[in-house]
Amino acid sequence: MAVCFELVVNFGGDVAAARAAAGIEPWPFTLPSGDHRIPLHRPVLSVTDGSAWLSVLPAAVGYGVAMDGSLPRFELTEAELAELGGGLYGLLARFEGYLAAMVGWDPEPLLDVDDLAADWAGELADGALPGLVLAEHLRTRLPLGPEWVPFRPGHVWLPYGSR
């Protein structure tokens, strides 16, 4: 089983926006992380049942990630992971049209809007999901507390360290 440190983005039904995000150049892309320059794999776009998801994985950071092949793994500290995560959020700021996004270790379970509304309402209201980015228009559907701040025009988030 793979454990991935990644940026995952839920575009909902906006397949065109997901394809545009996947096509942002230049690739290969590298991000700083302490004394390292971490390359990114090309984005992985998944479209099923009219829903589009995009994943961006730093190379050789996760555990058992098939895309890494035999690359030696980077042993990153928490500070280095935080810096790498900040770089991935910088990349996210260039994307348009998404509903939810997050950087972290396998963050997919926190990005389904229906699941957020049904199962995570308390955490959304309490600001207990740092790093989560949501489309601003979801405020009418989700109970977002006062900790939510602008991420970029049209999106809000709970910055890391907000709890």
C-alpha cells in the first residue's frame, strides 16, 4: 500500500478546469524543501462519472509510490515537509475552477463536498481541518467558522497553524 504526500484537488464536474490545471507548465517542476529541490511527477488526472480529480505528487517523498520506481527516498523533516507543502499550495493558487483541495498525507477523504457536509460539519465550523481549501461559494452549503480566510479570489482556507 502506498502512502502519498501530495496535493489533491477536487474539480467536481469542471473537467476543462482540471485539464487546464494538469497542463500548467513547466514540467518537470521542482520545489524547495530545506536544502533539497524536490521534483514533481506530472499531475495525475482522474475523471470518473463526470467528476475530475487531480493529484500532484512530489517525487521520492511518499512510501511505496509506484511512480517513484527505484528513486531513493528523501527523508524530510517536518519543517521540510511544511516548506514543500507551502510550495504545493503556491502551485494550487494558479488553478481555477476547483471545489476543494488539500496538501498532506493521502488527503482525498477530506475533499468530497458531500462527505464534508455530512460527516465533517463540526470540524469545518471549529476550524479543525488546517490546510483545507474550499471554493468560496460552498459557504452557503458548509458550516465554515470564522477561522476561514481568503486563499485566493474565489477560495477560502484554514491555514496551517490556525488551531
